[in-house]
Amino acid sequence: LSGLIDELRTVVEPAHVLTDPDLVGPYVTDWTGRWAGYARAVVRPSTVDQVAAIVRACAKAGAGIVPQGGNTGLVGASVPRGGEVVLSLRRLAEVGPVDLAAAHVRAGAGVTLAQLQAVASDANLRFAVDLSARDSATVGGMIATNAGGMHVLRYGSMRAQVLGVEAVLADGSVLRRMDGLVKDNTGYDLIGLLCGSEGTLGIVTAAQLKLVAAPRFRVTSLVAVAGTASAVSLLARLRSLAPLEAVEIVFADGVDLVCRHAGLPPPFSQPYPCLLVVECAGSTDPTGEMADVIGEGPDVLAVAVASERAGRDKLWSWRERHTETVNALGIPHKLDVTVPIAELAGFERDVRATVSDVAPGSKTILWGHLGDGNLHVNVIGPDPDDDRVDEAVLRLVAARGGSISAEHGIGIAKRNWIGLTRSPADMAAMRAVKAALDPNGILNPGVLFDEGAGRAGSENEGSG
Ligand code: FAD
Ligand code: MLT
Ligand code: ZN
């Protein structure tokens, strides 16, 4: 073991090979506090060559590697399970310049979403994916999780923004497809394969990312409705709005908790069961057409509208501050799921009833990306390692034809249930891909596939 640490210290400056528990601490516990493990070291390279040399050294030593960006992932995949090396990509933080004619930009894996958004905005363009963890989430992590966020209904998720990738494979070789070509039909889509691979197939070191036009006008409405069924019928009308960017859903109990946690006033003078954040953006002012569509139906109980930045941020805050609020209440069981939109209202009803049955006395907080049929089911109460509620909710999802992970991934949190919504043939194909690209299972062992848990890197647990 000390041989590996010594070798890593020849690859990167010794100060960037961390073994002191005080320094290692923030890298080995996840954002929710539900997942934590022991790392034999945390290594912080700053170039692709250093990443490749680290991977070769770990492969030689049979040490598992956990790639990590901002450590905002929510399924336990960014922290070690037992004795792996945490490979932090945050120092690969170079971004730009923007290629204006091609509308794309090169970004290192460690560039944060907020940095990327700022660079795009300076070029009068915009990066289309947005999520509340923008100050910490990195390009590498967002590619590895195929992150979604608020604008998927208009622009797609991370995979749709990635024109090129540079990645280090498990044998230390470098896959480099960084020409930024929009059209490239030369065999298997290796870039797409890395998107959503959760650090199990390769370590992303850089990417070419698509940029889109920055809208001149942006208008946000907070719309109160009676419940999920009304929200879905309003969604059907909203689909006719060409500039529609976001339709997010929150519920009265969650909003009340957010107000108490964040010290915010209630959004309306009286509470309503369900609120939607609806946002439109474009080159002309969408206020009128938005108001026409929202105002059309009897299902709308109240509306607040803002077009200036401060007002819009305020309307978003009742939605965006859910994640931190839930974390402040305890260690959450986070079940990020999607069902067909026609099933959403029934699913919401069933999920509340099921959680009450399986975990009486627990608190269920729901919110999500309504336009994508994506609900975040958060349960506070059950012990972190009591996963009966997780299983019950995921079985409901499968019964309604949904997916057990809409955007956060499988990680270790859901690996026991991946077979609920992926067939044996799917699983065999995924295992074959994993075996071909990482035959010794050193990349993020235990993520996605249960039987890989701890295979590489666990033998020397506790001896580092
Ligand atoms: P990490 O957490 O460090 O890692 C996540 C996964 O990617 C792990 O499997 C890790 O091994 C792998 N990984 C990291 N970097 C690399 C790399 N360079 N190469 C290969 N693998 C790598 N997610 C959404 O999809 N939509 C949301 O709306 C959303 N909102 C969030 C809001 C908050 C407040 C928080 C805390 C999280 C939210 N997330 C959301 C989850 C999270 O932000 C995303 O999954 C994000 O993409 C993770 O980026 P990261 O850099 O923090 O990755
Ligand atoms: C969100 O949309 O708020 C995120 O995906 C984070 C979460 O589910 O907590
Ligand atoms: Zn989300």
C-alpha cells in the first residue's frame, strides 16, 4: 500500500496526495450524509497525463478508483466504499475560449457549472443545463451522471450538450474525441456511452460542450393549482408555448418546510396544495402568451409573475431550496424517479400512502421536474441503512412503467433494484460493456453492479 502512495507522490506534487484524515474527510462523505467510506488516499491531479499515470499505478496495485468532481452526487457513487483511491478532478478547471461560429466551448472536467455558465454568458451565449448545485457540480460529474435539471424539457439532459469527450480508460489509455463535430457517424457512440456511466467506464478529463443562444427575455410564473392532476392538465396547455423552458412542481408541505428552514415568507397570502414554477425565455417577451395560456383554465388558483432577475430568483427559491431543507431535517432517503406523465397523479397518491404504511411516522417530501414526469421522493425518518421504504417506492415506480432513476443515477443507492426497470438482456449487455472496458473492475467498483462491490481496493481496508 505505501508503495502505491509513494508512486502517486511521484505523479503529482506530494501535497496533492492526501492521507491525513482531516484533509480526506470532505472527500469521503457524500452530500446527503447517507454514504461514507474509507479512502486509502485522495489524489488531486491537474493534467490528463497525471490522471493516466494515476490510473496505471492503481491498476498495477489492484486499487479501486472513485472519480470525484464536486461531490454533489446523490446516490453514493462519488465516495469510497472501502479502501479505494479517490481521484478528484477539480483541478482540471480550464475553460474556454468559446468558439463563436461553432457555438461550443472546451471545459476541463473540474470546471463548475457556474463557471461554465459565466463563460458562456460573457460570449452572449448560454449553457443549456442548469441545476441548483451549480456552484459545486462539475462538468465531469455532470457528464458521468448525465445530469438533468430544470431545462430538460427544452434542451435535453447533459448527454445532448456533449459534442466531445477526453477520458482516461481503465488501462490508462486516453480516449480523445474533442473535434466538436456535430455530425460524426463513425461507429459506436463512445461519447454517449460515457454520459451516465457514473465513473464506471472511464474518467472524463475534458469535454467540448454545446452552447445555445442567450434569450433576451425571461419570465417566471409561480402558479397555484389544486393538485397533481390539475398540474398535469395545465402542463398539457403549456406545451403549446414555444419558449417554454421549465415546469417544476412543489407541494404545500414542502414549501412550508422551505419557508421555515430558509426564513422565506409564504409565496401567497394563503396556502395552496400544489405550486408550479413555469418559465419561458426567448427573443421576444413571452409575458403575454404565457399569461393567456396560464389564465385560460379554471384549474389555476393564483399566479405570481416576475421578469426581473431578483423577482424571478425569489419565485425559484421556494422550489430550489427544497434539497438543502430536506437535508437539514435529517438524512434523507432520496428516490429520484420518473413515471409516464399520465401516471403521475396516481403515483403521487400511492407513494404517499405506501411510505406511510412502510415507515409510519416518517415525513415524505415530494417535488420535481413536472415537464419530464420526474418526481423526487424524499423520505426522512427511516434509518439510513433501512432500505424497506426505498424498495417499496421503487416497486411502485416499476409497476407504473417508470424508471427508478430519472437523473441522479443508480450509484450504490439503487443497485439492488436496477433489475426492476432494466431487463436481463439489458443487464447482460451492460455487464459486457463494463467487462470489455474495465476487465479488472477498478473504476468505481460497486457502482451500478452489485457483485463488483469492493472487488478492487477493499483488501487493505483500514491499513492505509
Ligand atoms: P460527483 O458528485 O463528484 O460525482 C457524481 C458521479 O460522477 C460519481 O459516480 C462519480 O464517480 C462520477 N464522476 C465525477 N467526476 C467524474 C469524472 N471526471 N469522470 C468520470 N466520473 C466522474 N442532479 C440532476 O441531475 N438534476 C438536478 O436538478 C440536480 N440538482 C441538485 C441540487 C443539489 C442542491 C444537489 C446537492 C445535487 C443536485 N443534483 C442534481 C445532483 C448532482 O449535482 C449531479 O449529479 C451532478 O451532476 C454531480 O456533479 P459532481 O461534479 O458533484 O459529481
Ligand atoms: C432537484 O431537482 O432538486 C435535484 O435533483 C436535487 C434533489 O433531488 O434533491
Ligand atoms: Zn432534480
